[in-house]
Amino acid sequence: MVRPTSRALNKPLLLLGIDPKIVSISLVIAVIIAANSDAMSARVIAGIVFLLLCAGGRRLAKFETNAPAVIRLLWKQKPIYDPLKRER
């Protein structure tokens, strides 16, 4: 039996169904793209890139809600078994 309190504590904080870190990164990328040119086309492209990155983040959040934390931990891990060291 899952109690509502434990479910609420373990539920990740999402912004429109996306992790807030992914939303902020995609917003920063879109702002950088829009700031490179004064043309309206750059702003349209930045909006499209923002929507695509948010859609990708939403798909990632459906797959794994704690994806940024998991990816960061995976990058920190070093391989324990190195076959080249064992052959000597």
C-alpha cells in the first residue's frame, strides 16, 4: 500500500511536465540564439528550438523524471573494471 504522503514526498517537482533544469537550459539556449541577430527570423528559430528542446525534455521526463540527476551521477562514475590494467 502506497500512502499519499510518501507518494507526495517522492514526486519530483516538474514545470509543465518537464524538469525545471531542462526548461531553464532550453530557455537560455533559445535566448542566445535570439540575441545573435536582430532579424525576426532568428527569434522564430529560437522559439522553434525552445519548443523542440521542451518537447524532448518532456519525453525524457516521461521516461525518467529524475533524468538530470541520474545523468550527472552516471558522468561521475568511473569504470571499476579496466581490462587493460588486468592484462599486465
